[in-house]
Amino acid sequence: MRSNKVPPLLMLCESDLVAALEHLRALPRVPARPIAWDRKRLIDVVREAIGLRPKVGDGAEVAPGVFALIKPFAVDVRGWDERDRRLQVWLYVRSASTDLARIVEI
């Protein structure tokens, strides 16, 4: 059994990271920097956004149009083992920007 004093080991899929980086680097007024800097910063921001004691189902806003969701590690992969105590951060990227000419009041 995992001690409550030990933070869970977190995993992040490289393809999620790449998609989030592409989205963030395409935003208007983003200064040109080496991709390695943006990658490190994004990983740091994800870690900070999810906190020290994330649990399955927790979510967090990471950056403009990037959201994180905590899942069991590799739950979406055949052969997933629920005894694996690692957690995975799934990154979701908003596919569109706000179009002020096309909004709906709800």
C-alpha cells in the first residue's frame, strides 16, 4: 500500500505534450523561444496546476485552452493493470478560439 506521505508518480504522454505545445505556440503574440524552453515550462506548469496530491478525476486549467485530467496510468491501453499505482495526466487542447461574431447566450 502506498504511503500518504509519498506523492504519486505522475506520467505524461509525449503526444499530449506535443499537441499542447503546438496549440500554445500558435497563439497570437507568443514570443519566439526555443521549443525546449516551452516544453520545460509546460511540464512545470502542469505539475504546479495539478498540485502535490492529485487523485483520479481531478482536473485543472493549465494554460489558455489546455486542461489536465488525472487518470490511472494507461487506463486507455489494452492490458491496463489497476494495481499499477502510477497516475497519468491527460492533456486536453481546445480546438477552436472564441469567435466573437458567433456566440450563443445560454
